[in-house]
Amino acid sequence: MQVALKIRNHPSKQALLVYAENMQDQGGAIDREMASHLRVCATCKAEVDAMRASLSFAASAPELDVNADMTARILMASKTTRSEMKQKATPLRKAFKVAQATACAAAMLLIMGVTFNAFLGSSETEVTTPAFAESVPVVSATGRSPEALRQATVEVAAEVRTLSAAVTGKRHEAPTPEALEEMRVVQSRDADIAAAMSALERNPNSVRATHVVHATLKQQAESLRNIYVEGGSL
Amino acid sequence: MAEGMENVVQLKPEPTLRVVERGEGPLRDWTDEALMLEHGKGSEEAYSVLVHRHQRGVLNYTYRMVQNRHIAEELTQEVFLALVKNGARYQPTAKFTTYLYTIASNIVSKEWARRKRRPKFFSLSSWWNQEDDESFNPLDHVGDEKANVLAAFQRGEISEAVNEALRHLPEHQRETFVLRRFQDLSYEEISEVLEVPVGTIKSRIVRAERALRPYLEKYREYV
């Protein structure tokens, strides 16, 4: 009689999830009342099993490892920040710093406004020349000169623009699943480019972000070329 | 609720300071809170121990959220720089990890806001959302909506498959799920980090798991 009453009153999804988590995680407390309910209720047991399977899969994903380079960068940046904070002690220096920062910010805004204007004002399918390449003093880690990197980025951006227009122009033809899969990759990579541009906006002198933009644009061009040329049945 | 009580403003209680005893022995044995207080007094060594202890967690949190290693590393650096800037003002009102992930969450939110402002180089939507043919959606022609997860798995990247599945979650659900399942924060800690009630956190986790399930099931078929 008592069991039948419990089955009419199933636990909430939240309670089931907490139970599934406790079962999944080592050392979690197990609710006896819930356990006895699950022994007689196939619906809730199936739900808990499915939850555990999801949680187990998510937990199986390996974590990123930290490289020593990142740790060194963090510690170096913290030292710089610390010494900067110490320096702005006197009121006169503070006032001077504020004026200096304001002037720098104004200059940066002016430069960014000009360089990003074409890019920000473009339609979604239009790819403009990434003007940051002209404003950032780039020292290439791959041995490429700043001018060569700038030129290469400009060229690949133009290529992406052309290919993107060409692929868009073929939209009325029936797409194959393979082509659509590739298109998803292209769209996903779009987010990476946007993220790298965002990083570049935060730190206009970031050589790494410039390289990421350049490398990702190259991959984008390759994918679009595949879609257009090889996925001819688009 | 009693009559006339509707307009009474509920004041948030003042956070109480946790009692943190100064650590003893080598710094690596100190608690996070004691290290943070020591760092606030100017100890670079204490800060270094905190960085080594938590950088992996923060990196993985930001990576799951922005899904790009380069950006995740930059955001991780921002999080730890925020510790430097706010070190002197730190007060142990909560667990250090709560404080740390509150900073990380704010920085990730700013990153998302920046991303939303960024233009797209190429967009699938621009491919079919044209005035003369609004009804045409190429995704309707794909039989298997989990294809991305499968493709990621076929490339041998479990982590990528999880990321691909996470991409289908709304931002607030993804953040809650990542904090709970990948960073091992308790419901109460997540509630403090995101400033929402514990019940809402539980509800988000349930919804997130429910939304992820079909993608993850598809993956498991190939394990």
C-alpha cells in the first residue's frame, strides 16, 4: 500500500538529478527513500539511468592541460600590473596618468574607429580587408615579416570574400548533407574568427590574435573552396 | 503574505566574514583564503601558489564557455590579473573558489557581449534568409541533426564532441552546467556566483542535461 502511494507521487526531476549525481560522483550521499522508490518504479529508474549516462559521458571528456608558457605569462603580467599599481601613488602623477590615459584612449578609439569601420559596417556575407593588419606592429613568430603577414592576411580575406559570395550565389541548388556539414564547420569557424577579432580589440598589439585571425581565415577559405568546387552538387 | 507586506524591500543580509587562520608551514599547504589574504599584503609567492593551484580549473571553465583555447588562455590571464588588482580589497566572505569563479563568470559574460557585437565573416543564415526565398532552410535537408557530434567523435576528439553538444545550450544553462559538472561547484556556490536562487540552478541543470542528452546518446552509440 505504501509502495503504491509512492509511485503515484513520483519525485521531481530535480530530485532525480541530484540522486543521479550522487550515484555518479564518488562519496555522494544516497537517499534511501529514493532508492526504494526506484526499485519499484521503472519510469523513474529509466530517467535516472539516462541522467547518469549523460553525466558519465560529460565527465569522460579530458581536461585541457596548462602549459608552462601560460603560467609564465600570467605571472609576468601580474608583476607588471603590480609595479604599475605601485607607481600611481602621488596625486600629481595620478592626475598626469589620468590625462595620459584619456589621451591614449581617445587616440585608440580614433584609430580603431577608422580601422574597424569598414569591417563593422559590412553586411554579414561581406568580408572586408581586416584593417587591423595595418595598424598593428606585428612581429611574426613564424619568421614572416610584418609586411608579409599583413599582405597575406589581406589576400586571404579577399579570397574568403570572393568564395563566400560565390557559395551564397549557389544557394538555390539542392545541398548535399556533406556540403551542409562543411557549412556548419564554416559557421562554427566564423565564431572563432569573431573571438579572435574580439581578442585583437582587447589587445591590438597581440601578435597571437593576428596569427589566429590569419590562420582561421585560411582554413575558412579552404572550406569554402571545398564547398564550392568539390561540393558541386550544392 | 501579510497585507501591506508586498512593498517591503527585502534587504540583502550583510555578508559575514569567514574566520581565516593564518597558514602555517609552506605556502602550498595554506588554504586559498589565507593565501589570498597574504597576497593582498603583497606576497607574490602566495599569488604564485594560487595561480598554480587554480589556473587549470579556470582555463577549463573558460574553454568550455568560449570553446577556443587561445581566447580561453587570454581570459584566464584576465581573471588572475583581476586578483592582483583587487587583492588588497579582498575579504573572505565566501569560499575563494566562489570569488574566483564570480570574476571568471563576469569576464566570460563580457567576452560574450563582445562577440555579439562582432560581425560575421560568413553566416549560414545569410545563405537562406533571403527576401525571395525565406522558407528555404538547408538544415531541413539534413536527416541527422546530431551529425556535428558524430563528426567530432569521428575526428577522435571526445572533448570536442562535448563542446559541440554544449554549443546547443543557452548561455545561462551552459554556464550553470559547466560550473556544476566540470568545475565541481556546489549548488550553493553556483547560486552565489551567478546570483540566482538554488532552485533556479537545479532547474537549469535539469534542463541542460535534458537538452544535452540526445547529442550525448548519439555519441555513445559509437563508443
